[in-house]
Amino acid sequence: MSSLWPSFLGALQASLSVLLTMSYGIIASRSNIMKDKTARDITKICVRFLLPALLITNVGSEIQADTFVRYLPVLIWALLYTLSSLALGWVLNRAFKFPAWVIPAIAFNNTTSLPILLLKSLKTSGILKDLRMGGGDNTYTALDRATSYFLFASIVTNCLTFSIGPKLLDDEETPDVDEEEDKHEEPTNSSGRTQEQQEDHNTETTTLLPHRVVEQGSEIAGQISKTSKNIWATFPEWLQNALSFTTSFLNAPLAGAIIGIILGLVPPFHRAFFNPPRDGGIFKSWLTSSLESMGDLFAALSLITVGAKLSSGLHNMKRGEDSSRVRMTPLLSVLFIRFLLWPVISIAVIYAIVSQTNWLENDPILWFVLMLLPIGPSATKLTSLAELSGAEEDEKMSIAKCLAISYAISPISCLAVVASLRASLIWKGQIGG
């Protein structure tokens, strides 16, 4: 019991650190420092710039031809548990007439900002030092590997969230939610633009180039667009549907991951981007360093916006004098699956694989991450899916309450962290069974 206490205390402190970071977003929202539109704009920056930069630098620096095999189990496990969660949510939805939002709430958990910040806090508390592989491995390299494993898993969850997720509630495109929200928030002019959008449009179309050049460029762009639409119209409907479904998987994080994989697996690229300058890293000290600086902002900034969004949602709910009540059975089902069922299944399955097979590399931090992957609160993208689906206000408020409760009780995941740590260390041979 005495050996469990330091691990539990460290995991609890790490979980509280994550919750505190989120609370700063709540404070910013309640203080009217961060408005709804500001939070959405920051989220765009995080998803379209900071997360791809983090994927390029972290995945690219960690993955190489001789280490790529470590990442295959991460992709397979992320796909398996996500599809299993989708199936479980669908069964519950059909059997008990649960609301449609229960399916994505069960299937898609936060696999980026929350676990990455949790890992950093675990490193600070000293827990990760026990999960080193030995030899030249240290806490920093173990942290980098763990982060890259989580980011690799996020490739699967992001693709499924942006493609299948919206269709669970409505057959629309998730990335358009911010623009759709903005469209109806303020009065528009004859061009369909708000005052702020018109100012942005004027700024964007103000150029130092001669007007003749600008007009010719606009004409060329219009011709290209018209030609593309004409070509698209010639495709049969089945091909259009197939291409639309395929392109729904494409997003900025996936592009960042692909670039990172290419830079990591191609030796000349890996040397140029990630080696020290004296060893041929001609891009390391300026280009790679700038991308690393961007990526370092992702985790904390994302959680701050999560806090702001949750605060804003609950504030709007109270302002509307909502009289609806959250259906307790769906809520408790989501919490049970996310915080109890998946921890038990995940830890048991990964421990059995590690102890009974040779499928996984001898990397304790890999076992630890695989155990933690399915665990944690639902992704806040659920609010965007609800907006797209045209859900009733009562349902949107239920979603906001569910997310708020999920993140409020997220420190209980420290129990799963401790259990995963102990299971990894037992097989590593550092402690007795």
C-alpha cells in the first residue's frame, strides 16, 4: 500500500493540474475576456496550425524505419476501441432509445490536449521515470515517445470524428460548424456578410497590385472554379458520394501526421529536420524549432478553450432559464463506459497481450499509453456535432451538461493512471505481483 501512495498522489496531482488549466478558460469566459467567437477562433488555430505542427515535429522526430513497428499497435488499438465504442453506443441507442448524441459521446474521447498535458504533469511528478526502457532512455525521451503514441492514435479518432461523427447526428460536414454558427449570430449585409466579415473581406481584397492584375486573377480563379464544377457534374452520383466520403477524412491534423511520417521515415529528411546542425540538421535550428514552438502551445491552449466553451454553454443554458433535466440513464451510461468499463477492459487486454504474447515492443511507456488510450471524458467536438445536426435546445443543453460533468470528474481517471502504471511495472519486473 505504501508503494501505491506516491503513484496515486502523483497521478492525482497531474489530473488536478489538467483540471486547473481548464478552469483558467472558465475564468476567462466568465470575466468576458474570452468570448464565444474568440474561443472558436483559437480552436481553429489549435486544430489547423498548432496540432499539425506538433504532429510534424513529434511524430517526425520519433518515428524511423526501425521504430515504425512500435506505432502499428497504437493505430490498430485506436481503431479497435473506437469502432467497438461506436458499436456499443449504437446498441444502447437502439435498445434503450438513448439520444443520438450518446453514440459519439461514448465513441470519441479526448486523445490529444488532455492526455498530452497529463503526461507533462506526470513527468513533473516523477512517475514516468519508472517507465523508461533502460540503457540511454530517460524521462524526456519517454515523454516524447508517449506523446507521439497519443498523437498517432489521434489520427484515427480525428478522421472518424470528422467523417463518421457528423453522420451520427446529421449528414453534414463538421469543419463548417464555425462558419455556420457565425453566419446567424449577427446581422448581414446584402452580400451576406456581417460587419466584421465585411471588414475582413475589404482587408483581404485590398492589394498593392494593380487593379488590372487583380481582376485578371479573379477571372482566372472564377474560370477554374466553374470548370471544376462542370467536371464534377459529369461524375456519376456513386462516384461523387465516394469522393465526398473519402475527402471527409482529410483534415489538417492528418496532413501534419503524413508529413511527420514522411520526414521521419526518409533518412535524408530525418537528418535535415531533426539532427543537430553539426550532424547535418540544416533545418533543425530554425524551421523545426519554429514548428516545435507552435506545437508546444497546443495542449494548454486547447484545454483553456475547452473550459471557455463549457462555461459559455452552461452560462447560455442558465440565461435561457432551462427547465429541462438531463436524462440520468444516458448520462450515467456514458460516464460508466468512459471512466470505468474501458479502463477495466483496456488494462486487462493490454496486460494480457504483454504478458502472454510477443506482439508489443519491450517498451513500458507504450504499454502504459495503450492502456490509457480509451480512457477519459468525451471530446468537446460533440458540441460542434450538435450544432450541425440542428439539435433541439434541450438536447444541446443536455450535451453541455454531460461534457461539463465529464470534465469535472475527470480527476477520477487518476485511478486508471495508477492501475496502468502498476500493471506496466509488474510486467517490467520492478515490483512484485
